[in-house]
Amino acid sequence: MEIKDLDLLLDKYVKEHIRKINKYELKMFIVSTTYPGVWLEHVYDSLMYGYLYNDYSIAKNTILNFIASQNEYGAYPYAIKDLEGTQYYQIQECVSFIGLAYKLYLKINDIDFLKKVYDSGKKYVSFIYKYRMTLSYGLPEMFVGYDCGHDNSQRVLRLNVSKNDKSYDSRFCPINSDKTIALDLSSNLYMTLVSLAKMAKILKKDEEEKYYNSLAKEIKEKIFTLCYDKESDYFYDLDFNGRKIFIKSSTIFHLFQERVLDKDIDKELIERIYNKYIHNEKEFWAPYPFPSVSLSEKDRLNYKIDNSWGYYSEALIALRASLWMDYYGYSKDYDQLLNKWVKGIIKNFKYCPLSQELDPDTGVASMSSPNYSSTIVLIKYAIKRLKLNERK
């Protein structure tokens, strides 16, 4: 397939994915036919669409729909589904929702939008602190296997994996599920707090700005104190007893993605983690980066099933890398990653077009969710960024 043909196809798929769903009047960017709806973790798809097509209305629609659906306890639905509507039994906030909403504000400069986001974000933070910090460690906890969006991963073996049971309530941990202090949810909360502080400053709420900055500082300190392992130079989840769970998963990227790591203060640590793990061909710098768990995880082949965050390289991870790799000075490596993903997607196009995941070793796509929204905008972004259409 020629790049120009792929580029035109992507435009076609994008148009097909943008529509109204369920009772909502505002159009959104639907994930796929496999996942008919919009998941909270896919809000970044619509923000990337805004960048690619200079149209941020879809991102604004999506964020406003989730805010309008925030329940009385302050939780957002984990998804707005085409047929079932809003779903609340888990979190699945895999990128800070408020952080993304703040990024959108910087693009559209709509102060009324900012006020809505700020008020909503305050309620959500209260929900997390009241219902998702039950173990006295001061960091957010996973209750069910999809809270972090890491489906079929060794990370979530101790958790009850809910099967769309509507009796579940995201405030409470189900029976037979071990709470897990989650590095990614903690990093997301850090970005949410920092974003609220920035919004408070714009809204001239000085005391609230100080308050949210102080909470963000506390979260970072706890992440470093509880989740960092000096011997391996890595950050991990914790079990309900506060013991580290030594699985090298892609949650490490969240420290970068949500900018928990300061470019100046944490410079040496950033370079060590990046060189020792992220850009190491025996860890995360696979032939098709980035796998959802390190290549050094001995049992990863046991998780080679469709939609697996215990084996595959995920388009979501590659797309979210646009939130951090340029910022931390790894633009050339990101260009290489994008180029590899374009080649992998083209190689598999007839087999499974625009799959959500690729085998990190071979680049073979799984059959999970063809024409996946995150893959569509990832490849569109790669073509634009690398100017592949201009090459002969």
C-alpha cells in the first residue's frame, strides 16, 4: 500500500468514526465497531484529531459529555457506549482527564469551558480521595481489573475482573478482589492536581492554587517513597500490604506522560530510566515499541492473546508517547517509533487493518479491534509528522 493511499483511507475512517451516540446530541470520535462508544481513556484521540484537522469541537464535545455525565459522587463514566449509555463500575482514566481538558483550554481559550472543567475536576478529586484511597498509603487504588485499562495483564491478576456487571459501583471494591496501589492512577492524579492549580491561577483563586499544588507535591513524594525501588531503579505498583509488585509494566511511561518527573530536578533519574529500560532493546525498545510489559518479563508469552496488556505493543501507548517524548528531548526516538508503527500497520493492513496492537517482536497484528480510533490518529499523525507523503 502506498502512503498516499493510506493517508486518504485514514481521512475516510475518521469521518466514519465521528457521530452522535446514545442520547447525546454532541458528536464524538467513536473507538471502533468492536468498542462502539467512547471510553474515558480515549479522550486523547479527539484532542489529537483536533490537532490533525484543526477542529477542536469534537474534543470539546467529548469532554463536555463526560462532565455532564459525572455522577453525584464525582465519578466520571468509564465509557459512554452506543447502546448502553453511561457506565460507571470502574475508573479507566488512563490519561488525566482534567489534564487533557486543560490542554484543550489552551487551544480554544474558552473561559466558560475552563470554569466547567475546574468545578468538575474538584468533584472528581474529592471522589478519588474519599473512595479510592482506603489503605492509608495516600495513593489511588485499583479495585477491578479494568480500572487501569490494562486488560488481560499479569498486573491485574489479583483483581476481580468485572464483566460489565451493572451492580458494581466504582466507589467500592468487589468481593474477592485485592486492592492495588496503582502507579499509573497515582501519576494521573498528580497531573490532575497540577492542572487544577494552573486553572485556579487563571481564575484568580489563589488559596485553591496553593492547595492543589500542595496536594500534587504530596502525591509525588509518596510515589517516590512507596513505589520507587532503589535496587532495580524502577517504579512499581504496590499490593494492599504496601509491598512492591515486581512487574515491569508500561506504567513506567505514566511518570513521563503525566510529568511527575521534573526535567531539571529529576534529570539524572530520567536519563537512567530511559537508557536502562525504555530505550533498551532487552526491555521496552522492542522491534515494534513499546510493549505493554518489558521483554524481560519471563512469563509474557503466556499472555499472547488478543487485547493483551501483558504482551502486545499497544497503539494507545505509542499515541500517548506524543505527550512526553518530545517534552523530555526524545524526539528522534519518537520518530523512529512512529516509522516502525507505520510499517507494521501497512504490513498487516489486509490481515487486520489498523489493529489496536502489534506483536512487539514480529509486528504481526492481533485481531483485536480493527479500525481502532487510537491507531487511526496515531498513523495519521505519524504521516504528517514524518512528512511521509512528501517522500518519493
